[in-house]
Amino acid sequence: MSLSPLRLTLVQGATRWHDAEANRGYYADLVRSQAGTSDLYLLPEMFLTGFTNETGSQSDTMDGQGLEWMRSLASEVGAVITGSLVIREKEHHLNRLLWVRPDGSFEYYDKRHLFRMAGEQHHYAAGKAKLTVELNGWRIRPLVCYDLRFPIWSRNEHDAQAAGGMAYDLVLFVANWPAPRRQAWCSLLRARAIENLAYCAGVNRVGTDGNAIAYAGDSAVIDPYGSALVDTGDQQQVVTVHLDPGLLLAHRERFPAWMDADRYRIED
């Protein structure tokens, strides 16, 4: 399958603290504001609750309202919806990114790197497996927030069987990344695009959460050269970017840095 142009929408919102009902209404309105103009809508990490360790009162299940809402909205706008939720599964809680298609089918990725500076590892189980999904011929690797700091986990690899010649063509991060570390966020998004010969998209929230932590947004889409196609600043914004497969494939042809990459193995 060849790559077709891909329309990607960053939904940068001010998540309401511990109010899933309000957030469902709020984010539905933001997505609907650009209905019919996109193939993929990116919502922030924990977009129904804000970044929380209060798993007992704030978790959902895979049979709950969160996934059902995402399915309904994806069907309504005719596009994929993705973002992460607090999910309870048996005795574990997970920071789970859901990739929900218009036909109701879905896949998920559980956040691998848990943010120990906020104690996330004491409340959530770490994911074990990567996820690669396809859309318009693009191979996409969705990840969550703190994963951005670990380049081995997001490392791209040559794949001669793929249309783009690599394991993925777009890496994306859904996040609640605090304002004091915004320079790291902006720098690492660019690094992940450059080193992986891929587009990189990151969506972050804005506003202040219930722990008085401020968020500066800075959601962005970065091309394989490291140039920002859009940078949203620190206000609520919904912005759609068109990704050009021609630019991606031409860059990989001219600059096949993957041929000199080091071999590695990830161990648990």
C-alpha cells in the first residue's frame, strides 16, 4: 500500500480536573469544530481526568463510557480518535492510549515509561509492547508523554516490506507535559523526528490542573528535517496539518541514515 497525504489534527485543550463528563462534552466540541477536515484527531494524555494518581476514583474500564464515547465520536466525524485514559484492568491500572477507528474497531498501547518524579510507577503498571497502526498507508507509532525522553523505545528501523521503507512513518506523543519543562518537550520532539527519519507529532494540554501544575501546550508537528509545520503556543487550539508523503520518501532516499544505525536489544 502506498502512502497518501494524511490530515492530522492537534486538539490542544484545557482538560477539566477529575470531571470526565465535562471533558467528554468539551473535547467533543473541539473535535467537531473541524469535523470532516481530518483523518486523525490527537487528544492529550488522560484527557478525561487530567494527569492523576487517584486511580481508585478516576479509572474507567474497557466497557466504560470513555471508550464508548471515543467510538461514537470517531463514527460521527469519520476519522480516527486517539488519546489516553486511566483504565482499570483486573488488579492493575494503566495509562492506556486508545486508537479508535470510525467503524468502532480499536487498538491500544499502555504507557511504557512511568513518570517517577510524580510517583506514577506506584499507581500504574508499565506497558510491555509497542503498537504500530496503519492509516492511509502510513505506519504510525503512538506513544505517551514521558516515553518521549527514551529514544531507544521509539527507535525506527528499516523495513523493506513497508511502503515507506521503515517500521513507521509518523511517531506521535500524547502528553500532559508541565510548562517548566517545555524546552525539553520542544527539543525532544524535533530530535525524535530527525533521528527516526519520520514525521513527529506531539499534543499537550494547556491550563492548570488540580495539583496547581501549569501546562504550556506547545503541541507541534515536526517534519523529518526537524522543522515545525505548526506550533500552537499556550492557548486552546485545534489545528489541522497536512503531511506530505513525498517529502518523507525523498528525504529517506537522499539521506538513508538507518544504514549506519547501531544494533540494540530492549530487555525488561
